[in-house]
Amino acid sequence: MKDVKARTVFVPPHRERGAVDACIAEAGLRPTAQRSVVYGVLLNHAKEHPTADEIFMQAKVEKPEISMATVYNCLDALVKHHLVKQVHLDRAATRYCPNMHEHAHFLCEECGEVSDFEGTAKPRTSGFKVPKGFQVTQTEMNMRGVCPDCAKQEATR
Ligand SMILES: [Zn+2]
Ligand SMILES: [Zn+2]
């Protein structure tokens, strides 16, 4: 696997096959070659929050014989075992995020880049009025706006 610099604080700096396999096994999944390729791609492209299509293109570089169906199966398994979560930021395809720490997603409306914002979004402490009787099991926090790079470009335009 190519050497990839760690770009976010959450992503472990080592991305060797062994480390990826260990994460998969720890989550209770059998680390097959396909799963480690798919999960490896996600870890290496965590910042992009890639779609299944993008993951497929990237996985093919490492494993030319991999099929789209296999990629979907792998993603399914990774999501079910809480290694990866699905993100729905816009009407575009589902994206995938391997950062399982609680965080919000920020989508830049100019360049389309997705950023992870650390923090907790517990409905009862965030000011949302959760009516009696409702049990929240999952909170997804999405924000949109302009990223610092695009804001700078706008200012100089
Ligand atoms: Zn994320
Ligand atoms: Zn931007």
C-alpha cells in the first residue's frame, strides 16, 4: 500500500495491511482481502468522505478484479460492524466516513469539500426539544457553508 500521510487527527498514521486487518478483526468481521482494500481506501481518503463509486475506482487500483457489487457488500459489512458510517450530505450519492468519533460534517458549498468538526450533538444538551417518549438512538449533524480556502478566494475576487 502506498505511503499516505495522516491528514486528520482521527486517522491512525499506520495504514499497513496488518493494521487494517486488525481493525476489521477487532470489529468482529473476518478480514478478507476485499474488505481490507475497501476499508484501507476509506482510511486513506477519510477526508474526502468518498462515495461508493469513488471507493470502487480507488479499490480497483489496488485490486483490479474487484467488482462494484463486492465493494457494496464490503461497505455494508463495515457499516454493520460500526467501522464506517454512511453520510447523507446532499441529494448526491451516499458518502462513507471511517471516523467513528462523534462529529458533525461541514459541506463547503463552493468546492464541495467535507470537513469533520469534533464535538457532541446530544439532543438533550444541544437545546433541541426532544418530546417525551422519543428515544434518540442516533444524531447526525450536518452543516453547510464556505470553507476558509473558498472564503479567502471570495475575498480577493
Ligand atoms: Zn466524517
Ligand atoms: Zn471550499
